[in-house]
Amino acid sequence: MAKKCKFKDCNKKMTPAEKIIGLCKCGNTYCSKHRHDHDCTFDYKEALDKEQFISDNKCVASKMAGEKI
């Protein structure tokens, strides 16, 4: 894992805990200040397998539809 934040011009040295927490799905490691505001290249929409998601959640949706509020 990287020892420093990968955000441009940051280069903050990170502790082992920060390295684990700051690991992004794009594969880079960021400090707490830059974890959310970097240009992430990971495509969340592509990663979601819609058919698998629907089949996993059919039971939940049908149970919720049958409940009375």
C-alpha cells in the first residue's frame, strides 16, 4: 500500500490505519481530507450487476409490499 496520499500536491504521510480507511475502489489511497473529493475513476454503475441486485432483493420488495403501514 502507498505510504503517502495520492492526491495531487498533498503527499501527506499516513498511518497504517489511515491507509486502510483511505483505500478507494479506484485503487489509490487518500488522506481523510481528500478521500471524498478526488477524481475517482471507478465506475459504480458498471460494477453493479443489475440482474443480480434484482434477484437478491425480490424477497425484500415483496415482503415490504405486503406490509400495512
